[in-house]
Amino acid sequence: MTKDVKSKPAKAPRSGQTRRSFLQTALAGGAAATTAYFGITHNAFAKASGPIVIGHQCELTGGFSSWGYWHDKCAQAAVKVINEGGGIAGRKVELAVADTESNPAAGARKLRSLIQRQKASFVVGSVHSGIMLASIPIATELKTPYFSAGEATEATGSKGSRYSFRTGTDTYALAAAGVPWAMENLGKNWTMIFPDYAWGHSHHQEHRKLIEAAGGKVNDPIAVPLGTKDLVPYLARIPEETEVLFSVFFGALSVAFYTQSKSMRLDEKMKMYSVSGTIEAIDPRDINGATEGVYFLENFPRPLEFKNDEYHAKFIEMMGVDPVYAKDDKSGKVMAKSHAWQSYENFFALKAAIEASGWQSDKDTPGVIEALEGLKMENSLAHPQGTKILRAEDHSGMIDCYMSRVEDSKFVLKKHIPREDLMAKLPPRYDFRTHKL
Amino acid sequence: MELVIALGMNGIVWGLIIALIALGLSIIFGLLDIINIAHGDFFMVGTVLAWFVFDTTGNYWLAFAIVPILGFAIGAVIEYTVIQPIKNAAALSIVATFGLSIILQESVRATFGATPARLTAPIEETVPLFGLEYEVYRLFAALLSIAAIGCFFLFLHRTKLGTWMRAVRFDPETATAMGIPARRVYMVTFAIGFAMASLGGVVAGPITTVDFQAGVDILPFCFMAVIIGGLGNLEGTVAAAVMLAFFEGVMASFVDPTLARIGSLCLMSAVLLVRPHGIFSGSTR
């Protein structure tokens, strides 16, 4: 396994140049050039027969690190399982990890490093929407398949490409999965409150379309600037007639929202509904009932009992988390389960596509892309989230979703939404197969 | 009209909490000329320590007593190891405190973890107030902030150490010549600044959240209060924090709260243009 490394700072140039120093420099340069030549030829050879380098771009530090920890753990587990099973097409997998620092600029820079320096032929990418959207043009430019794990719909939409894939859901899919049930069971008058950036606005737009199409009313949206500490001025603007309060915050802002809305007793006046991203890596017990009664749309049910099969059981055993709260009791960390599975399963999707296409080196990558388009993944140890399809047109994963409610600090399943239902409501809006490879 | 009053009052409450935190920033700048980029992280450390005390003992009130003392001790150590070596170098202080900020954040991330937590308010009741279900704890937090700020000013004006602090701030050379231990006063001042920010963390913790980046977003508002109040002007900082938050609260009842924040930034810009040394620049520094 390789990690991103920092080069030593260069020494300041010396002003004087002697014959001896010139000869030393020339000799060193010659040696470096020779080494580089052998390095290049060795690398070309390795590409066709040595280990397959797969990059993992994840958030080990910064604001998303509570998720990134699990994405990293999933990737490590996938590579271990694959290598123990004989690798990909008989070749070992070498994992190259790059920490994005939860920062789009750093994430994009490190993606280049993963592909160009560490020679990653494929990249399992970030869950941070900003990083993912900054990375897709780079992966496309460098003709490297890139799996997004974030939810901004643009990754497999207006900013997607032939090289961009996502096995999980986006805001388009989450709206299609959740709105019909929520309209029927929670109410028809909606207010949406979200962070004032792309992810929140994307949720608002996708949900609004479906709610209004189904005859519901959507009140004026409430966009909260990132970093807001006191939410009272925003919560005070929620109309009295609201039946469903849909929120999509992340991390600390999410906890602040649930805490402050609960203390203002909004949960007694309206139904509260959200997506799993707002409670990811958080144990409801740790926020003392602030999410009690809130409905969440999940991509992977947190307790084992709501998708009770051997693959799910084995997966949570590998992750070292308990079957109810998905928590590692030793570290106290809660698994970011609704998203992190992608950083596990994407390696197996790549394995299937590489083996199906007969990939040997980067020149064969177009074959892998064609194999990924329309790839069906069966419920198995390789795909513990469940059977899914990577739709050929828009490279989007079609997966089962789960509507759950927090009751006594546990996630309780209310409705299983099969992928077939989702696909029927989710016509592809893009066809990347028209893009040349 | 009810919404105007409610949000204006909420602004005052929030402004008082911010004033408590910003006061520490102002003290540190006023005496040491340190532009403390890590001050928000002092607040964050306060919230984390409060969470830890509550998690360990189950007693939130204990955090009020213990955390400022711990904050004072940590502040003294930081002053000795980080601030003292770069004293009288404003540019270096920015770099050093920026580095300190990263160290504090990553230390908390490595130990406490990256997942945000909630500190349960010791008073969970609400009261209907001008059309809002308003947390009683917020009112309590405002009273506590007033008490803490009042105690600080009493300390500054009624104790020997407070007099020394004012003397060193006014003229360090003469104060030293008069036998005041300036070196020790610097350390105590910085430590008090940390203690006040961490007390702000205990007070605000149940309202906001506990996480390793909690200080990042609170810092700009503190700087706004310090700049509008006049750099190093302690009374001005308190008044500016309350005025700013009240202004934003009232504005938020008429326009989008985001526009209200833009409005307060415009107000700060206008103040800087008209009175570059702050609204209360006539007072002592």
C-alpha cells in the first residue's frame, strides 16, 4: 500500500559554480536520468503484469473525517478480501490512499498525484460533493475511471462524463425514493431548510419538483449559511401550517439543527424528515434524543435486522461494528454506513469489469468503462448493500432504499423501497455513452 | 411585531454570549498585541472540556467551575511556550496562533473524535415568548454571561492584579520600573483570555454543538465585535457584540437572515470607514 508522501524541501540554489560542483551536478543528473529511464521501463512492464494500483481519495482529516475513517476502512477491507481471493485477474491490488483534508482544492490536487505519480489506473473517489465535482474533470482529462460517493446529482448529471460513476444515490434518486411515501404518510405542506450550498439547493430543487407534481405545497425555502451557530432566526421563519419539515444539514450544523428545533418543540408541531447524510456517523444516543421521531431515508439500514442476511452480517463483522447501532464500541465511532459501503463495493465492481474486459494496462481502460456500463451486481459478500445495477446511460447506481424512523434512539424500518420502484420513477436524464472514450 | 421583538431579544442573548468570548480576544490583543487566530479554538476546547466533565460526572454545573480553571492553566502553558517567544512581533503572532489553531483542532479530533456531540442543557424547559417557544436555558446563559463579564470588570478595576494588568497595558516600561511583574501579568492576561473563551464554550455548548471545528465559525463574529468596539477596548467589545447581534436579530425578522448577516458586515465596513479605530475609540485602549 502506498500513501501520499511529501517531498523534501529543495535547498536554496548556490550562486557560485565551480568545475567540481558542475561535474557533480552533471554526474548526478546523468544518474537520475538513467534511473528514471529504468523506472519508466519498469513501470510500463509493471502495468501489464504487476499489481493493479487503485487509488482511494478520501477524507482522513478535516470536517468529513468522521465519514472518511469508514471509507478508508471499507477500502482497506475490500482490497484485503480481493487479494486473499487471488486478486483481480490474478494480479494483486495495490491501494494508494490520498487524504483530501476535506478540502476541494487539496482533493483535486491529490487526485492528480494519485493518477500521475502513484500511477493509479482507477480511482474510488470522495464522498464530499465539492471534492467529487472538482475531481471529475481531472479524472476525465486523465482518462481514469472515477467513482463518486457524494450525493450532488451533477456527478452523474450535468458535470458527469464517460469516466464518472456512482453506485450510490444522488439527490435525484433520494427525492424519487422518499417523496412518494412521505407525501402519503407525513403530509403535503412542506418547508425545506438546508445549508446554503450546492448539496442543499440540489435537494431542494429535486424534492420541490416531485412534491409539486404530486399536488403538495412547498413553502419558501430556508437556506442557512454554513457555519451558523444560532439557528433561531431561521427556525422562526418556518410557517405554522408546515406539516413536513425537510432538513438536509451535515455534521455539526445537523446536530445544532436537531438540538435547536427540538428545544423549540418543532417536532411536536410537524413531522421531521431528512436523508441519512444528516445523521451519518452519529449515534442518536450521543445527542440525547435530539433526533427522536425523525424519519430518515437510508441507503443501507443501520441495524442488521432490517436486511438480515449473511453478507450484511459478515460485512458489519469486518467493520467491527455492532448489529444495532453500527458502532465500534472500542473507539466509539459510528459507521457512516449509508455511504461508506460504496468505498467497499466499488472495488468489486472494478474487479468484475476488469476481469470481464480483459484489461491489462491503461490502454485497455475503455473496455472497463464499457463493462461498467450496465453492470449488474448481485447481493453477495462483494455487494452487501444488496443487488444493484449501474445504469448504462447515466452511470448511476440503482439500489434499494429504506425509510426509517428513530425510535428509542434506534433506527426502525418503516418502508423498504425496492430499486425497481425507484427506477420506474427515475428516468435517466443523461446518456454518457454518446461521449467518445 | 412579535417576531421583531423575539428575534431582537434572541440577538441580545446571543450577543452576550459572544461578548464573553470576544472579551478574551480583546484582552489578549489589548495587552499583548497578539492577533489571536486560535481564539475560536479556545472556545472549542471549552465546549469539549465541558462535554468531558458532563460525560464523566453527569453534572453539568461542575463544568462551570472546572472548565475555566482548566482553561486558565492551558492558557498559561500556551503563553509560556507559544506566545512569549514571539512577543512584540504581530506578524509572527498570526502565523503562530494559526499553527496553534491547527494543533488544537487536530488534537481534539484525534482524542475526542470527529463526530459532533450534543451537550444537554441543564434547564430543558421552554417558555412561550413573543410567538416562539424559547429555551429557558438561553435566558440563563445570557444572565450568566452578564455575571461573568461583570465579575471580570470588577476584577480589572477592584483588585491589585487587575490594576497591574491595566498599568502594564498602559505603559509596560513604567509599570516594570514600578516593580510590577510584567512577565507574570502577560501570562495571567493570556490565561484569563483563554479562561473566558472556555467559559463561553461551557455556556454556549448546550446551544451549539461540541466538535473539533466549533471555533472556526465563531471567530469572525468575535473579530467583528472587537473591531467595531475598538481594538483592545474592552467595554467597546462587549457593547459592539451585543449591538451587532441585536442588529442582526432585528434585521432577520424583516429580511432573510443571510441578508441580515450581510447587513452587519456592511455595518462593520461603514464603521471602519468612518471610525477606523472603532465606535468606542474615544475610550482607553
